[in-house]
Amino acid sequence: MIIVGLTGSIAMGKSAAARAFRRLGVPVHDADAAVRQLLAEDPVAIARVAAAVPGAVKNGAVDRAFLAARVFADAAALGRLEAILHPLVRRRTRNFLELAARRREKIVVLDVPLLFETGAERACDVVVVVNAPAFLQARRFLARPEMTQARLAATRARQTPAGEKLKRADVVVQTGLDRGFSFRRVAAIVAAIKYLPRHAAGRAFARRFARGGARQKRGPAGARANPRALTKMHPHQGARANKRPAWKPGWS
């Protein structure tokens, strides 16, 4: 089973890329959705949040607006919240991977906004980074309710810079051109991964593929893949490849 880590800075188009993977039949685990579920229905998480962030739980339910405002202004509160939620999300991720392995899935996607920040890329065979121009990122972010330039700056400061993510990516999906372009890119990634020998997953999405190399074989859904090129290492991927462990059922 090949584990794809999907990430990108805020408002880059990562959610659209995740939908494209699902449309192509690839199971996707959404870390943000897992957090929302934990805060809505997990009594252990709710109790711990109540103790760590006073006032965040009212009438037995997490006030997400209050919680977001509190951790935005208080780095220590954010650290306490992450210490509560990250282990619980990892447990759900482990359950997702174990179920996918039992179903003999060829490819799965871990949609993790803080993939690099939490070190989760070490459990992935291929890392896909979604990117967009800074002006488009800002326009998307500020179009959301109650978002401001100050929040955008603070969010960017807390995340790994977009340029660093691009350097550490195996493949980049650019958004902002049109939805069809981004979908075709994701489809090409899925097609290429299906050609990867099992022992090669974790060593390489090739330079030619990353640049849309020519003379590629056809894959599913009309996507184009180059299986010969996939045996070469992406120029930014080597340092990470030697550290990435193979996934095991006990991964956490």
C-alpha cells in the first residue's frame, strides 16, 4: 500500500485536491475533519479541552469560535490544544490505515495541513504539496468569514513556508489556473503511483514526471504516467527518502 501525504499552506486549494483524489476512487483521511469530529463528539477530547482552555466548553459542547480566538491569541493555549488533539488524530489515522490495508487498497491519501510541522511526512511514501500564488492565497483566505490580513500573517508564520514545502515535495499540484488542470494533475499522480513497483514507492517521483515529461504511457482516466521515469529520484526528495519508514499496522 502506497501512502500519499497531501499538504499545502492555508487557502492553497488542498481541499479541492483531496476531492479529486476521492473522485478517482482513492481513500482519503482528512485530519481537519478528524479534529472537528473529536471536538464535536469525543468525550475524552472535550473534557481535556475544557481543562486546558477554560471557557472553551459550554453546556458540554466545544465553542469552536471561542476556542479559535483563544488559541490565535495565545501560543501556549495552542500548544496545549495540539498536545491533546494530535495523539487522538494519529490514532484515527492508524485505524484508517489498518482498515485500508485489510481492504488491500493500492493507494491511500493522508490529507494533513501540518504534515511537515508534525513530522507526519516520515510515514508517507510520496508527498504531494498543493500550491498557489501568494496573491491568490490571500484573496481566498480573506474571502472567508471573519478573516483579516492579521490572521493571514499569523497563520503563515505558524506554518512551514510555502517555498520550503515546495522543496520538500515529491510532486506539486498548482491551483488557480482552472479546476480541470488541477484534476488532470491529480489524475496523473494517481496513474503514476499505480505504476510504481512496491519497493520503489518512497524513492521517487521522477524529475520528468514532476515537469510533465513527454512520451508517457497512458494510465487510468486518460491520465499520463511515465513508469520508467519513476525509478529516478526527485531532486528535492533524497534527504527525506532515507528517513522515511515503511508503514506498519502499529504505526502511530
